Amino acid sequence: YFIHGGGYTGLTWALVAQELKAGHRVLCLDLRGHGQSRAQDESDFSNATLVSDVAAVWRAVHGAQAPATVLVGHSLGGAVATRCAAAGGIP
């Protein structure tokens, strides 16, 4: 589960995803207001909101199944990944 830095998109991880996809499920999302994503409130880019968004996408992808997940983030994405893991949003 790859989370990009501020001002970037999930495409930041395209080369890494290409290498890993044969043996792993890879997800590279766009944070709200980045890339192809949109937000109801374009003024709210708080850590709490971004963490909530990332956890919500993870739940939408995995449903009731809770596979062990590796979070990887760059810059802002690293902060979001750390907070998401600490909050228990992603196992």
C-alpha cells in the first residue's frame, strides 16, 4: 500500500509497483486533491482527514478481510502511513 508525497500522485510508485505486482497485491492511491482524486472539502488536508481517507480506501478494497499490509510512504505519505498504522486504521 503506497502513499505518495504532497504535490505528487500514486503514479510516483509506478516503477516500484511494476516490480512488485507479480508477487504482491499493490495499491497506489491518490490522496485527496491529488491526481485523479477529488474531495468534498478541498480545504481540508489535515493529517486526521488524510489518515481517515487512506483507511477508508483500504476498507473498501479489502472489506471484512484484513490481510497483513505493508504501508510505504514518501514525505507526506510517510507521515500519513505512520499515523494510519498507529491509529489501527490498517492492520
